[in-house]
Amino acid sequence: MYRIFIAEDESASMNFIKNIIAAKCPEFTVVGEASDGAEALEKLQAQSVDVLISDIQMSNVNGIELVQTVKQLYPHVLSVIISGYSDFEYAQSAIRANVSDYIMKPIDVAQFINCMNTIAEKLSQQYLKAQINVWHNLISKNALDKEKIAYYIPKEYFTLALIRRGWIAQKSAKMIVQEVVYTEAGGERWVLSGRDSNELLVIFGGELPPLDELEKLASSFSEGLYFTIAYAAQLIKIDSIYDKVNLLAENMDEQVTIGITQMIKLGEKSKKSMDSKKFLNSAAFHMQNENMAGLKNELVKHFGEWETSKCSALQLERVLNQFFIKVSSYSGDNFFDYAKPLSDVLL
């Protein structure tokens, strides 16, 4: 819920505003109040709020001065000025103070609700941008203020899933997490960009949902390609997110299998393996004897075995790299002439 602070020196008006918020504005809660501007400034230093609602005429520090000071100290706070004075000068001052809205007394309930709905939309976008920034910094292991983390992501535990369509990511690829693909209101789920356009990182606030929900998301994202889901079923504290995300990525890359849709639980080891030594020795023998037909048959035979055993893409890439190193040693070519076409074929 978004947090509101009210500065109002008339108790009847204060209660009226609080009652409207409680009855008609479910996305908001009043977390503080003050009867003058000076008191409001003092209290605002001790708590975090999203919205300041202030009367324009108050003792010590008036509403315009309060809003201007709060804007300087807490730029993220949105402000609404309420006044019984219709003088244009006040309206101009409020506009210069960057208030989000200006409401006249007596307060019209419908107008006030419309105002709060608009504020809620602005805050939703503001929160989403801030949350993505927090996740990006956490996953990039950048320093981040703990109060800022708690303010925008007020959850204690999380679960994670990584969804990948097709082949494994580039070795040098890192988590991007600067683009939001999808999110839910209330900070229960964030679907973010992964290491490249073929990967999603899904963060859940709390328990992992049923696995069929993950499968539906992955199926929609994969657009007909095979996909792999790596997930952490255990609850994770926010300060462990960086380590767990990297473990998920490692787990996934070790176990992605070409053409196979699968789900991998964090910590589960791959049981798939391939006999590369026998293949490489046979291939070397045929190359040594310049037996291209035998070499071709050896390749076809072993690809069939690897497909049947569902060996991982990473294992396949490693053995093919070793194969082409042998090819280049017999042909006199540069191995790197083979590396790029091989990578393209695997992708």
C-alpha cells in the first residue's frame, strides 16, 4: 500500500480526508499526520512516505513552503495541496512547487478520489522503475542502501526461476535486469530480462507458484521452441539473490539439452554424460588415414548416441570444439575459422 502523510490544522478536515481514504482509496494508508508545517517536517524525517497531502494555510510553515522543502529533501514524494483559498496566486505557487494536484475546500469526494487514482497510477510507474533499479543493482552486486531496498521491495523472502528458450547463453553474457517484461501489482512477481533476449528471470515475492504456471509462462515466451526452466524452490533472503541467480544460470547452462523441454531444480545434478574420448580417438584415426567416409560415419553414429542419451548442450559444444581442434591440426587450418560457424550452427 502507498503511504500518505497529512498536514492539516483543522481537525474536522483532517478526519474527513482520512475517512475518504479509508473508505474509497484501498491502495493508500495514512501513516502520519501533523497540525502544522513545522511538525510535519519533523515527523517526515523519521518515516518514509509516498504522498504528502497538505493544507495551504498553516502556522509556522505554510503548505507551499512545506511542499517545496519536502520536494528538495525527498524528490520521490508526490504532493497534493488542499486550500479554502481560491486566490490565483496560491494556485500559481502550488504549480511552481510541482504539486501533483490542487484541491479546493469544501472537498468534493469524487474529485478527491479521482485525484488519488491519478496519484496511484504515477506511483505505480515510479515504484516499478525503482524496483527494477533495485533488482539490477542487487544482481550486479552494486552497493545499495538497505533502506531503499526495504522501501521499494518490502518482502523478506523470495523464490526464483530462470526461463531459457533454445541454446545456452554466451559465456560472457551477464544478467541485464534493466528491462521489465511483466510484473504484478503489489510486488508479488517480477518477470525481468535475463542474460539476453532468449532468457527471463522471474522473481516471486514469497513461495514459488505451482510449476504448471511457470510452464505456461515459458511456453508463451518460447513461441514454439524448446525451453528450459531452472528454479530455486527454497525461500531466499534478498541479500542472497545475487548468489542464487548465478547458481541458477550455472545449473541451467550445464543441463540445457538441444531440442528438449525440461525443468531443473536448483541443486540437482545432471545424470547425462557422453563418451567423448572414444569418439575423438576414432575421429583422429580416420583423419590420420584420410578416410572421409569413415569420419562421416563416425560423426553420424555418435550424434545418434548423443541424441538418444540426451546429453547436455554444453557437453556437446565442448566435444565439438575438441573435434575441430583436431580437424585444424590435421588440415593446417586455424581453429578459429571453425569456431564462429560452429557457434552459428549450434544456435
